[in-house]
Amino acid sequence: MTMADDFDPPIGIPQVIEPNIRRIVAPNPSPMTYKGTNTYLVGTRDIAVIDPGPADERHLTALLSCVTGRQRITQIVVTHSHLDHSPLAARLSEVTGAPVVAFGGPFAGRSPVMQHLADAGLSGGGEGIDLSFSPDICVSDGEVISGSDWALKVIHTPGHLGNHIALAHGDICFTGDHVMGWASSLVSPPDGDLTDFMASCARLKSHPWRRFLPGHGDRIEAPHDRLEWLISHRKAREAAILDYLADGPANVVKITHHVYHDTPAALIPAAQRNVIAHLIDLQGKFQVAFTGPLDVTTFFERTDRYHR
């Protein structure tokens, strides 16, 4: 499911979202990034840049042109280290002198289950990890990043990526790619972990948010409704996978063809990664089993006590 396709922001031009928050969309549209990566500027004097985006000099110029008069960029905050969010951070830091702040490097926060799978040879699906990402300051869950007229509380939200964080700004939450404004998030093992993803959804749902500002797509004005949809969407995918496996073992390719039958061809590889994420989560809940190396050809079956 995607949200209504009425988000048509100007690229590289700041738009005021809140009295002290501006959004600039990077020039990197694609099937995985929608209209482009949302970069946010928070503050009226000390400026925090959230998710500077891809390594694109045009976007760097656009960001720097937003800082005028006595303003200065004091913090560069990265929600996670995918290539559409973090690479420009180093260049922006070089130009401004502001430190890069994040949870950690590209593999920080990876769950033990995913680390075991990575050690066993499971690789990502090409979503683009920024392997060179190295923040100047590593923050932990609950820490506060602040400037002259703003404060951002770190919420560790692993799932889409182990080092993913959301940022609370009063009753607004910058959700990165955990909750997006146009589609559900990709969870691609071993970089992503669906068990962690669902736990992070539940955690965000416990807060009385007024608005979400996502990494892609428009602002989300009904945060809890969106979280409910995201949780229900994942549960529906899980149910469809289990229902299909009730007729016998199947591999990821066949399961994806059945469960994502209405998905555009360009997004099928991402859909396969989501299916793998679900199957690993179901294995952890002792509802499916598999043997041998894990890839799209691996056959999974429901455990006997869960068969219809």
C-alpha cells in the first residue's frame, strides 16, 4: 500500500513545516526513495541538519544556501546509514565544522540473530549501506541533542536498519525510514530485522505524537493511525505467508509471487527481502523451519503443530 500520490514538493527549495523546521527534498527520486530524501533543518539560530542525504553537490549547495545571517549549522544528525541518507554528512561537516551525530557505524545495533545470519553468509539485497559512514559523536537511546532553541531526544528504532534512530521534538517525531509518508518500510536481513521493527513500532505507538516527519514522502498528520496501518500491514503479510505454506513447503520466490502479486516488477527484489524478513521472524517464533543456506531459493515449511 502507498499513500495518495499528491506529494509534489519543489526539489532543493526549503519549505517551512513548523515555525522552526524546514524541509528540503534531495534530487534523488527513485522507486525506493519516492520523490527524494527529505532533509530537515531544525532551529532558527543554531541549526541541526537531519539526514543530509546522498553525496550530491547540488543538495549541498541547497542546504548551505538556507543558512543566512547569524545562523550556523551546529549538528548534523543521521537517522541511519543508507546511501540516500548519510553520505553527504561528511562533506557537510567538512564545510561547516559541525559534527556528525548518529547511533553508530553501518553495523551498529545489529541484533544477535542478524549477526549470526551475516556470519553465515547472508548478504543484503543491494539497498545500499554506506559502509564508510563513521559519525563523530555516537548517541544512545534517550540522549538529547540540543541547540539554542531546540532539543531532539534520541529514540533507538532498529528494524529498517540496526543503527536507525527516530528523533522526538516535543510532540513531533522525525521517523527517518521507520515510518514513511508514502509506503511501508523495507526490512532486508541481515541489515534489517522484522522482530526489532515491530518492537520499534510498538514503542513509537506508546507516545502521544501530533505529527510524524518521515525520511520520504509528506508529513504524517495522523501518526497513530499510520502506525496501526503499518503493524496491521505486516501482520497481514505474515498471515498470507503462513496460509500459503499450509499447502506445503515453498521458497522465497514462490512465496513472494503469491503474497506480492500486485507489486510492480521493479519492486519485486525488495518484496523478496521483506518475505525473507518475515520468514526469519516466523522461525524465531517457531512457526516455520528451513535447512541449509538462506537465500531466495531456500524452501521453508510450517512446523507441524501450526498446520491446518
